[in-house]
Amino acid sequence: MPPLWVMICGLSGTIVVALMELHKGHGPASFKIYQMIAGISLFLAIVGGLTVGLLARPYRRKTMVSLLLGTALFLLLGFGL
């Protein structure tokens, strides 16, 4: 009998295996290209938002506080520093 979450979601084993293969980077070349484009787009959106926040005088303080708190939280959770 499959696990309960598989029965609730209605996923078959082949779908789960296929998604795990994509997650591990073993998918087709076209999907790898899509992943790179999506990653670069998300990175540019973050950099653009940070740039706008730092260039607009009313948002500079909020942007810097958010950047520093987010960086500290990332380091704390990700590396235990």
C-alpha cells in the first residue's frame, strides 16, 4: 500500500520518480535550460528591486534594514553562524 500522502495527493509512483529526477538535475537538456533562465530571471528581479530600493531616498533605510536582517537570518539558518 502506498504512503498516505501519495493516496491523498493522487500521485502515482512514476510521477514522483520523474519529479525527483528533475529535482536532481537528471532531466532533459531543455528543462536544464529552462531552470537556468528561471534562476537568472529571479536573480535579476532581486537585484533590480534592491537597486530601486537603494536609489529611492524614502526606501533606503528600509531596504538596508531588510537586506541586513535577511542576510543575518540566512547565515544563521543556513550555516549556523
